Amino acid sequence: MAKSGWKTVTKALKKELRTLAAGPARPGKPAKPVSPLAPAGFPLLPVIRGVEFAAVEAGVRYQNRKDVMLVRLAPGTAMAGVFTKSTTRSACVRDCQAKLALTARGAGGEAGGEAGAAIIVNSGNSNAFTGKLGDAAVTAVTGAVATALDLPPSRVFSSSTGVIGEPLPHERITAQVPALAAALNEDAIEMAAHAMMTTDTFPKGAAATLEGDGGPIHIAGIAKGSGMIAPDMATMLVYIFTDAKVAPATLQKLLSRSPPPRDA
């Protein structure tokens, strides 16, 4: 490529990185430009029966925008997950790993899928490098969701994304759990995708439908992640939902075929 061509590419990349790093719009601040890579709009995702979503403004870090989302999964749900291999992973990552391992061993009675499950996610604070305070925050948030949805604590999973090294103001999240529980709806997946955003300039979603032996199988997913192009796309969150009937061990094997980034 000619020198002038490289200058054009470099200029475009720098502009994109500034866009990604700008952060969400604040009151009195003009809305940041949307990435040129963004689609025309959020895709139409199929309703996955047995999955409900809700999102609220908790003021974890951002003002006047939804920053906490909740997902309720119906009894009988199978779950699987892959996580960062970083030795400095956050309290919520370690908690999710431990709970999925418990389910995989078939331990804990109602800790299995017959009890249903829930996922709660906040943006604005990653709850990473927060020591014992981080562990206490995870326990408080997942415990509040367990109480509100009548679930075993071992079936409530949490994720946090945002600034590193600051204690998570978890009381702002727990205060909104009743509102989240009351607002759960099968059609609110786009709202949930918005609530996960940090430096993202647009919410991300994708879907697929395929024919199975018993009829059509629907898959819908939402993701968050931008700005952190090093190390290895850190801070990425992805949630994929399907109405396919898959055993947990098989689901885990399918998901693990593509290993996660080392620091995501």
C-alpha cells in the first residue's frame, strides 16, 4: 500500500478509537457519534420462550440511561459458559465459574436447571481488582435477585463491566432488583443489550433459525465489547439463548469448541 494509503487508514482507525473511547453521552453533552461499523438498526431477534428480560436506571456510574439488566430463565434451562483465563479475573467471573461447576457435578439438589436461573449484569463498574469488597458485592447482588425471583443463590449469575479498581456501589443495584423483577418481559432483549453498553456506540445482537427434528430452533444473542482492543478484547460479554433442548454437558462442549480470548 502506498504511503498516502497507510496515512488514510491510520487516520480512520484513530478516529474510530476516539469514538469508542468517548463513552456514553451525559446530560448537557452532545451524543457521541455512532461507529461507522454499526448496522442500520438493532436486528429483529426472535422471542425465546422461557427467557425474560428487564433493564433499569440504577446510576451505577452513568446517569439518565439504563445500566442494569436482568434475565430470568425458566425451570429446566440448561446453562454453559466460557470465561477469561486471566489470573486477575473479577469476583463475578469466579462466582459464575464456581456455580456452573456445581451444576455440572449435579450437586446441590435444586441448584440444577429444574430450579430455573437468572443473570444480572451492570455496566459502569467492572467490580475487578476490588478484593473482598468485590466478593461481598457479588453476594449482595445475587442474593437480592435470588430472593426476588425465589431462586437458589447458586442459580443466580452476575456480570459487571466498566471502570476497574473502584468498589461496586452494589446497593444501587440491589435497590432496583424489585423493579427489575416486576418488569421482566419476553420482548425486552434489545433493552437488555443497551443496558450492557459501556464505550460501545451501539447495542449488538444477532439471531439464527434452523430446522430441527421437532420443528424450528431459534437462537438469539446479545453482546457488549469495544474500545479494549488489547489485551485480547478484554471486557467482552456475550449471552446466547436458544429454545433447543440440549443437555448441559453437550451444551458446554459445543460452547468450548471456540476458546474465549485470554483476557476477555
